[in-house]
Amino acid sequence: MEMIYQFRSKAGPDVIMLADLTQRIFEILGRPLEPRGILTVEQLPALIIALETAILKDLEDRAKSNMSDQENTEKPKLADRLGQRAYPFLELMKQSKAKDEPVMWGV
């Protein structure tokens, strides 16, 4: 059974993510993934930029690999796009920043 993480903020609806996606996002954010924690209001602006930058890079990398893989019919599944998968978490961080609320999990 894969572990799931539930992220909460008073600023918006809870976001639930599987461990593999959460781990990938936390690597992008440059943070260790702990069973519980808090993203403070002060930390949010830099974390939002880090995740948005990674999403743009992911889109660029996909566009490049799509061009070179045009003859290859085994296309990577679009569902695995970082932007699509990370979007609810990114939105939660943005809402939290706008309302000066931290994001917490595992508590």
C-alpha cells in the first residue's frame, strides 16, 4: 500500500498526493520529505517559484522529446506531466500565500 500525504491549509481545500509524486515535488523544493511538517508563509514564495520553474522545464523537455520521438509511437503518457499532477498542490501554496496561511501535513 503506497503511502499518501494530505496537505492542509485554512486557505483552500485539502490536497492528497501519493508518496512518489510528493517525493518528486519535495526534491524540486529542495526539502526533505518528512512524515509531518509545515511550509511557512515566509517560505511559500520561493517554493512556488521553484515548482513553477520545474513545471515549465518539464513542459519544455517534453516538447523536445516529442519532436525527436515523432516516429516513435510509444508516447509517454500525458497523465505523467508534472504540471498536471502538481497543479492542485501548487494552487494550495498560492492560495495559502495570498491569505498568509501556512501549509501543513501529517498533523
